[in-house]
Amino acid sequence: MAETIAEPVAVETQPPDSLGRRLLHALWPEALVLIVFLALATRVFPGAWVSPTSTTIGGGGGDAGLFIWFLRWTPYAVGHGLNPLFTDYLNYPQGVNAMWNTSLPLPGLLLAPVTSALGVIFTFNLLLTAALGLSAFSAYLAIRRYVPSDAAAAIGGLVFGFSPYILNQSRGHLHVTLLFLVPPMLVALEEILVRQRRSPWWLGAGLGLMAACQLLIGEEVLVATAVIGATMLLVLVLLYPCQVAKRVPYALRALAMAALVSLVLAAWPLWLQLAGPQRVVGDIQGSTNYVSDLYNFVVPTRSQWLAPPSALRLAAHFTGNIAEQGAYLGIPLLLIGVVTAIRWWSKPVVRVSALLGLAAALLSMGGRLHVAGRTTGVHLPWRAFQNLPLISNLIPARLAMFTTLFAGLLLAWFLWRAWHWRVAGRVLAVVAVVAALVPLVPSGVRSTKPVRVPAFFTGPEVRQLPEGSVALVVPPSAPLSSNAMVWQAQAGMRFKMLRGYFVGPNSGRSSPYGAPPTVLSNVLSIVQAGQPPKLTHELRASLLDELRADRVQTVIVGPMRRQPTMVRFVTDLLGREPSPAAGGVYLWRDALFPPAGPHR
């Protein structure tokens, strides 16, 4: 009785903790891990954060320029009542199907206030940095579900979020570094197939929502996750056929709900992609070079700090480019994974993780085995996928992202178990962390450059152009050359533009990148190379007819190599002198071009 009376008195004498303090106490490990990961991510791109509104990877050219353009296009389209998933502001008048491009519509929409306030370069830098930190944090949360140690799970998340795969892809492939939805999608699938502790309807709806969101972040990542998810189901059926059979009714309900929710949310984007204008038919890549070399798992490339000359000489033979050579794990991490799999093979999480990591590695090597850059006659499991619709557009090497995820989980499991082996085990855990992480340390920070945009496009002069009018911008955007697209984005999408760097229909062409060549584009390329052709009456008439057909009202020649040569050629073509503008820009504007007259 005394205790029951005294208890409320004691409570009254101590002020209750505030809700904020209780939340901080409950979430402090997660908050600390997130802060550390985001801080590490900023260290990868320090130059970008010195001047985040004007400096970024590669100076905004190449692939980065494509992302910058779409991150500006999406809020512009929504704000002006236009379709954000199809645009004729690029490649006018045919337009561009954004669903066939890495257009990031969901991040572009969610970060529209940031873009409006701080500019699209800042938005791009923010996403590039957040991609590493959030992907690592997401993996940490997923791994902690199986490994009840914050420190071990955080190290596993670090392996995934700052892996050679993600660091290499961060050179410009933003859509395949935003991986923060991948771990929770796999966790949700595991809950559906194995644990089944929650309502199948709510769980399925959650998975469907994440899938729809991932579609609008990076469709290739969604397809890759579906391939690994199907592999997970196959592994579970082979290992535990009786247990899986008992779980079929629940799994079918949850997966049906996931399919329903994702299709309802993604029906319009998918229809536009598969049946809409400017859709692509066939394989975009058209190459088997983008695969993981067998040696890439143990031989570092120039992206790693610890890379002896002999390793670099061997890595130089790997196919593809450095962005797609991200399968490296290092011998220590591989050995830890093998030891963990053997020692705790009886544990389902270890067994399934090891098999899925191995499967992802095999699939990332493509349809035929590559060894030191040499294509062998050994066929691999990817051959079963490489001719399937849509999946054929997935780059096999990018499946290595899942190898690093499961390697991080196995490392975390080993550290958690070793830590309980008293002093010797703790020493072993520390040695294992150092041995596993040191080979993964990148060779240096990612280089950044100022985004050079002529003052004309960011100042008041560009507003003299009629809004929504069509411009020919020289030098034109083309595959791996997107400077003009960045200029257009920085101009607030004031004008529409011919051609560009994008993925479009490839019928009759060897590559789907950019617009098909025309007489005008071919001639401008020749002039840009410093060899202007003789401007005959027939050629001039053909070029002016093309400008009229495309309703071009303005020709803009920006800073470029051999700019005086280009200015002289355009002046001769149009028969009138340009108007100089800020930032070394020359303009011919104000009217549709008249019919060709006598050559002057």
C-alpha cells in the first residue's frame, strides 16, 4: 500500500521529460549515424560545397548536364501546367520522352522549392551528396534488422553507401546512386516471403508505393531490384521448399496488393514510356562491354587509394569505362564474407545473404565471362535475362550494387559475433574493420569545376527572347556535350531548343543518343571543326528551309572553340550581322528566317 501511495508522489517531484528529449533519446543512434554519413558524403565532393550554386562534377557537362536540365525542367513544367514526362523544350519539334531518360521526376518535383530558391546547380549537388549518405543510412537500418548492433550495422552500411560502385557512378550517373529505397524494398520483400508478421495488405501497399517512387527516381534500379527479388524467391524455394509452401497464400495477397498499388500510381508514366511519343524500341546500350570483369572483384582500379601499379596495369584492360568498374570488394572483405558464410551457414540470414551476394556478382558479369578484359567462351546466368523486354536495357555491371550490400551485411554479422568473443574477439573485429575498409578508401575527392554559363543566360538580356520561342544554340548539345542544355536550364527554360543530349528513338540508327543527323547539324559540326563549307545558293536554301521548318526565331552562338569562324559562317548564312550580348554571346533574333535569296 505504501509503495502505491508513494509512487505518484515521486513522479510529481520530477518533471517529465519533454517529447523532444524522449525522441532524441530513442533516435540518437540513428541521428548520429545519419549525420556521420552525410558528413562523409560532403568530404567526397568538397569542391562542390565551396561554391554549391556554381560548381559541380565535371563543370556540369556530359551526363551531369543532362540531370541538371531535367531537374530544372520538372518544376518548370509543373509550374506552367505542362507534362513533366514529355517535353518539346529539347529536340524541338519532335521532343523527348522523359521516361526513356534519366529524368529524376520525383526528386525534381520534391526539391522544386530548393531549385527555386538556390538554383538547379545547388539541387544537383545536394542530390549527389545525399545519394551517398542516404544510401549508406538506408543500408544501416536494413542491416540492423538482422544484426542487433548499431556499430556493426553502421559499418555494413558504410560498405554499401561508399562502395567503389557508388563512388564510381557518382561521377555523373545520379540515377543509379540514389539507392536509399533499395534496402527497404528488399526488407519488405523478405517480410512478405518469410516473416509475415504484419498485415499483407499494408505491407504490400508499402512495397508498391516504394516501387512506384523508385520508378520515378531511377527505373533501372527498380528493374535491378526486381531481378534480385526474383532471385531471392528462387533461393528461398530451393533452400526451404516446405516453409515457403506454407507462406504462399499470405505472399500472394501481399504481392498482389503491391502490384495493384504500384500499377495504379505508375500507370500513366508507364503508358507514356511504352506507348507514348518518342519511345525507344530495342536495346539502348547495344553493347556487352559494361560488365564486371572477374578480376574487378579483387583488383583495384584507379578509383582506389591503395592501388599498386601492377593492379592498375591489369585494371586498364577491363572493358567499359571507370564508372562501370565498380565491382571491387577487396580480398579482405571477400575472405570475411567467405568465413562468415562457412562459420554461420546454419543461420538463414547468412546463408541467403551469401547466396544472393554470389548471384548478384555472377549476374553483374554479363552473358559471357570476362577475364582481364578478354571475353571468354564461358556462358553465365545473365544470358537468361539479356533478351527480355526492358530488362535487356539494364547494364549488368550495375548489379554489383547488391554484391556490396550483402557483403556489408555479412561483414556486420561477423563483427557482431566476433565482438562477443571477449578480448581476442574484439581485437579480431577491429582488425577486420581496418582490413575490410582500407582497400575501399577512394583515391581522392571527386574533382569539381565551375559551371561556366555565359552572363546572357542568367541576366536580363535573355528575357528579350519571346518566352517559349525556338532557338538554335551553337555549339549544339550532342552525346556527352550538354553545355547548351545547362545554359537553357540556367535561363529558366526561357526558350525551346533544337537537338540535345538525350535518349530517343533509334530506328535506323546505331545509337539512340541525341537526334538523328540533319543537313544543318552536319554542316555546323564541320564548321565547328574549323572547315566551313562553301555556302552555295543550294546549301544556303537547304539550311534556311530547315530553320523555317523548325520555326527557329533565334540563333545563339555561345563561347566555343573557333567562335569567330562560326560567327562568320552564320552571318553569311543569315545575311545579317549579329547582336553581341553579355558573356561573349552573339544573337540573330526577332523573326522567322526569310526565304533564301541570292547568295551574298
